[in-house]
Amino acid sequence: MELTVDRVSKLYKNKIAVDRVSLRLHEGVYGLLGENGAGKTSLIRMVCGVLKPSSGSISFDGLDVGDEEYRAALGYLPQDFGYYPEFSAQDFMYYMASLKGLTKPVARAKTRELLELVSLSDVAKKKIRTFSGGMKQRLGIAQTLLNDPKLLVLDEPTAGLDPKERIRFRNLIARLGQNRIVLLSTHIVSDVEHIAGTILLMKKGKMLHQGSLEDITQVIRGKVYQCLMENHEAQELTRLYPIINYRSQGEKVLLRFVCQGDPPAGAVKVTAGLEDLYLYYFSEAEGHE
């Protein structure tokens, strides 16, 4: 099982949204991380056949992205998936199953199985308009799984969810990645950090890093510090270093920052995490790189 993205680019008039990106993905969960405008959604839409690449190629197990067999292996949940609010969850699943060519007996069996999987069995006959945001997202996941896709692509699936729903959704995605390729596009660092075996860090259309959490944080390992200082000292430090976190503690300020050379007096080295790397690349202080 392999998704191959080979030197793919996407141009919109004079803007390069995706710039010669190459990937080889196998079974597991991949977190595509980057700020808004990094090119994530354009890349996702090309992988799903919604957009045509300006150059390069995309294939799954040798099937071109334009092939019918490729689409049959694909499950796609866009950031805002369409649904009929007056439908019940069950009827919506039946409707989507008919669009995917499932027979009635198979549609009924898969609907029962998948609503159970996403913990919506007890509200199967309730109208979707009564659902919370998290329930709608779980229903969205359920309908993408009707054709048992081997490639599951999720675009910002936890945006707008409360912390409890986000955790529930993350656990579900982790389970789904045990026997298929799951590509999860997001700008929420904690979602990726908790469930992705491989992290893809994208900026300005290019792939900056790809690898495990341990691999990609190497670039700032041993360079992240924390320091408690007076407010005026903290203000000076923000002009000198990329600031990861700035938090008031009484009359003082606790700063977490990246320092390439010798740190200021009193600074203590701390373990670098994915959020440190993300903010290092995408904070307003990125000019310090």
C-alpha cells in the first residue's frame, strides 16, 4: 500500500501554492502540519483528484489519481462536508451509500457498523441539524468509510471542536490508521503530536521536514530555553530571539524561546517539542531564523 506524490506543483496565475512536493506514504497516520496558506489544502485536493496538478504526478498502488479505481480506494472528508440537516444520521448514510453504489443490504449493514464505530448508534434516527459540531464530524468520518477506503484524507477535521470531542476524534483517527493510509491536514499541533506516526511540515508550498516527532525536532534540539525575568528584560529578549511562549507570572514574565548561540543569564535548557518547532517556523519572530 503506497501513495506516491512525485514532484507535484500547483500554480494559481502568478502564485505557487505547492512547489515540487514529493512524498511516499505507507500504512499509518500522517500529520500534514502548516499555517493557513501553507499549501496544505491545495495538496490535499490534488491527492483527492479535486484539483489537477500544474506538474508532477500522484498515484496509489500504481493507480493514477484520475483513474476510477483510485477514487474507489479513496475516502475524503473536506473541512466543510455537505449534509442535509433534515436527514437523520441513518438516512444520510443510506443516501451516501447509494451514491457509492452499495446495495441496500450492504448499506444497512455498513451503516449499523460505522455508526457504532463513531459512537452515533443511539442517535441514528435523530436529525443532523440537532447534532453538535463533533457529532457532525464523526458522521462525516462514518460516510467516508462506507466504501472501506485504503486511503483516507481528512482536511482540518477537528477545527471548531471542543477539547473533549477533539480527544474522541483523535482516538478514532488513530484506530483507523491501523490498516490504511490516513493523511490528516491541520494547523492544530496537539492533534498531530498525539496520533501521527509521521509528521509532514509544510511552509509556503514546500515540504520543510518529514519524519517522526523525534526526527523533525532535531533542528531545534538543545536550542530551546526558558527564563523567568523582569518585564523590561523580556521585551528586549523578544527582539533578539524567536519567542515560543510568553506568560506573565506575577510581576515577572516566563519566556520560552529558541537561541542558536549562548543564552542569556538565568536561562534553562528545556526539551524541544513539536509546538516549539511549529512556532519557531510560523511565529511573527520567524525573521530570526
